[in-house]
Amino acid sequence: MNELIYAPVTLLAKAIREKKVSSLEIVDAYLARIEAVNPQLNAVVQVTAEPARQQARAADEALARGDLAGPLHGVPFTIKDSLDTAGVISTGGTTGRRAFVPARDATVVARLRAAGGVLMGKTNTPELTLSIETDNLIYGRTNNPYNPALTPGGSSGGAAAIVAAGGSPLDLGSDTGGSIRQPAHLCGVAGIKPTSGRVPRTGHIISFDIGPLDILTQIGPLARYVQDLSLVLPLIAGPDWQDPAIVPMPLGAPRAVELGRLRAAFFIDNGIVSPVPAIAEVVQTAASALGETGATVVEARPPEIEHTKDTWLELVVADGAAWIRRLLDQAGTTRCHPILQERFFDRQPVSAAEYGRKLAELNRLRSTMLAFMEHYDVIICPAGAYPALPHGQTADINAGFTYTRVFNLTGWPAAVVRGGVSPEGLPLGVQIVARPWREDVVLAVAQHLESALGGWQPPPL
């Protein structure tokens, strides 16, 4: 059974197509795994067991007739609770939506279903996705599968935890400041934040209509294997004629990338907070592994990163967090989680002139960073400064998460893959970043590093 639930999505889909195993058998195996591990994790907050079984039976019957829905035909998946799912409670982690049942799927959910995927349930998220800790007033706290006393990160903590534990082969998360990459790092799975403008955010709790900071938020897949990110990203990318920021930019194939021709920069310290020695060693090992392909690898850090410690938060609260209050009002929420209150709502708005100045500074940062990338195809660096921490401690060392936020500011594609293990036995991720629209480079390098460094390893559950 473990061989089945731990298999890559690509192999599950192939086994179903070739009728070596039925969709119903796979769905039942994952539902059993969720039932076994979720009491320790609290990662899956809505289980749609019977609808999933019905969809699986329908997929098996269709295949028997010779009808194939798409590349995910009969393959189960879970979805972060910040994304709308038709007919299934979708809270976004906020109490005003405790019983909210959308009539329509988010664009990306609809696309997975259209590709043949079978929805098994929803995974936990902090309120409005705006925390490094996955905890909310509806469902409570999610735990790390490698040590339940520790956080799985946020905001896609439920997604990363259940994927790592073998309860789902695939989930979709969102990333505003590292919310795909931090949980991937802390739970030892693979995840990618696409280029800003690649994947529609229609139907996400933070959608395209929040103002100039909509550039920060992207939707992307989490899985145990990089090959599955490469399979899923093309399925969810491209215009939906609703999100006005989405660009019909071609998506390259990772297999066509010649690693030996790449020019890579790596850095271990962002000048804001130094990573723990084990993470520094993992990044150095990853850089060496890429160099072994023939790629040119040099130690170099993009300019200005060391000055971005507070840039992300200053932009997010520049209007006094009015945009966050609007989201709460739209949801009908009257009491929010203490983390949201403490992090965002004790700030005074700046003047319109000052806000304009901050946005101008953001564009200057983006320009400076882009000039650096004229000389490099890819960057390898930490995903964060620490391995998984005890619950409640992440806010105290918030600067350790600046390694991901800077690439939300630039809008560049970035992935995380497990690169090693801490002395305590916790997974440690490596972050791979590329030029805008070059997810193919990110995924090709991530695939190589996964092979060279070992990738995902089962947790002790």
C-alpha cells in the first residue's frame, strides 16, 4: 500500500490509464491514509470521501469505455482551503466563511478537475493565508509530520503536511511571501511559486482585485516529486479571461533545458539573518551538485537584498492594512485570529504620497535585481534561515523568512526541493530561482537537485 500512496502523480496516472490499478483503489488508499495520519496533523479540514469515490468510479467507467478526461484522469488531489471548491465548504481560514459553500470552483481547481483529477478534500490555512503559522479560529493548528510539536510553516501548511505524510499526492497552494516555499522547506516536499502573471488567482481568498500588491500572490502546486510539479503547472497556467494580470506566455519544457549551459549564482547568507549551519551546508552542496553538470556556478548575491528586511511588510501595511480589513468585511468576519491582529492591525496608514514613494522604491528594487539576472540564469539559496520551529515561535524570528519574500517582490519563479536533513532529523529545503517566465529552468534544476540530494523522505508516521 505504501508503494501506491507514495508513488509520483505521473506514475499513478499511468497506472490508471493502463488499468493496472483503478482510480477507486487509489482514492480509497489515500482516504485511508488521511484517516490514519490526520488526527496527528490536523492537515485536512474537509474530507469529501463519498463524492471522491463517486468521481473515481465515474473515471473508471469512462476509461472502460475508452474515454480519457486528461493527464490526471482518476488521480486524487487535495486543495488548500483558501481556494474555492464548488459544493465544498471553503473558509479561507476566516470565521465569517465558516459555512461558506461556493457555487463555482476557483479557476485552478476547475482546471485540475477538467484534467481528470478527483478532489478528496481541503487542507488547512491560516486566516486569509497571511501567516507563517498554519492556525485559525475554525479548525485550529496544523502540525509538522516530522515532529508534531513543530510548525509545518504557512500558509500552505496543511497542504505540505498531508502531501509529506502520504495522504495526498498533490495539492495547490498559494504564495504571497513564501507560503508555498516555506512549508515545502519545513515539510521536505517540492513546491513552486510561478512567475507573477502565470496562473490565475480567480476564486482565491486573495484574488486579483486587492490593488497594486496583487503582484505578490501566486498559485502553484506542491507534491513529493518535482516531476509532478512539471506535470501540473501547464494544466493550471494561462489566461482565464477574468484575472487581468495573466499573460499568455509560453511555458518551456524542463526536459529541454541544458543544465551544463546554465550560469548560476548561489548565496548562503542574504545579509539580513544568517541561516543555521546545516542549511548553509545544504545550499553549498546543492551548488556543487549543479556545478557537476558543467554549469558555471559562482557565489554571488543580488544587490539590495540585504536592505529588504522590512520592505514586504511595509508595503503590505502601507494603507493601514485596509485591504485586509476589506477581505474580512467581505467574508463577514467580526473576530480575527490574534496573529492577524498583532501582525497587521497595529499600523497607521501612510500618506498617498508616501505610498507612491514606496511603490517607486519597489520598482527600483525590481530593476536592480533584474540587472543582476542579465548575467545569470538561475540562483540557488536558502528557503529560510531555520528548520521547523516549535509552534508559536516563528513570529519572534520573522526575519528568517526574508529569503522567500524578496522573490515575491520581484515576481520571479521560485521553487523549493528537499536538499538535506538537520541534526534533529528535520527536512531542509533549497530554493531555486530563475528569470521571469523561466519556470522550465527552475524545474530542470530542481529535478537535478532532487536526484542528486535525495528529495522527499517519508516522515515517521
